[in-house]
Amino acid sequence: MKRMTMIFAVLASVACLSLGVAFADMEHGAAKATSVRGELVDMGCYLGHSAKGEKHTECAAKCIAGGMPMGVLTSTGQLYLLTMDHANPDAYNKAKEMSGKQIKVSGPTYVKNGIHSIEAVSVEVIAAAPAAK
């Protein structure tokens, strides 16, 4: 009887631990690896006064070099905050040189309190999408 009680207690502990991990993932939003394509913008100027595009490239480069956060603005208008992979910051640092360009960023995406972000695992310049007629 004592042995059965011990086995039950261990199983109950494992079950509770598993549920706790599952609920923690739901609360923080499990990461989903994906790719995002769009223009690299500096978040301050874009959010402050919708600055983007070719005319804003030089200003965006200065703002990003000064520490302004970066974002990827997709063709549908979705804005992703670009975050750094702490284990390997190379892609994030490479993106700093791509202001105003169309880029493809790959890595885990997150949504928290309505803010979308992508962790830069890889980044590359891509051809601009053809203009809609």
C-alpha cells in the first residue's frame, strides 16, 4: 500500500509539472519559426510619423546607428520588432546596414500584448516586390 501511494505521488508530481510547463508556454506564446519579408524601418520614425521608403533611408540609417530599434514592415502593413538572437547576434548586427531595403528575416516569431516580433537568426536583402497597379 505504501509503495502504491509513493508511485501515485510521483505520477501526480510529474503531471503537475507537465501542466505547469504547458500553461507557461501558452502564457508567453510559444515561438514559431518563420520568415518575414518587408522594408527595414527604424521604429521611432515609423511609429512617430510614418517615415519609410527611399526618401527616409538616410535618416533611418542614422537613427539605427544611434540605437533606435529596428522593425520589418511587411507589404500588408504588419510591423515586426526585430530582436537579437543572444546566442548569435550576427544577423541582427548585419541588419543594421540594411535600412530602407527590402529584406527577408528568418527566426522565431512572438506576439505579446499585441506586439509582433521576430528574432533575427538570418537576414538577407531581397528584390523589391513589384509595385501594384
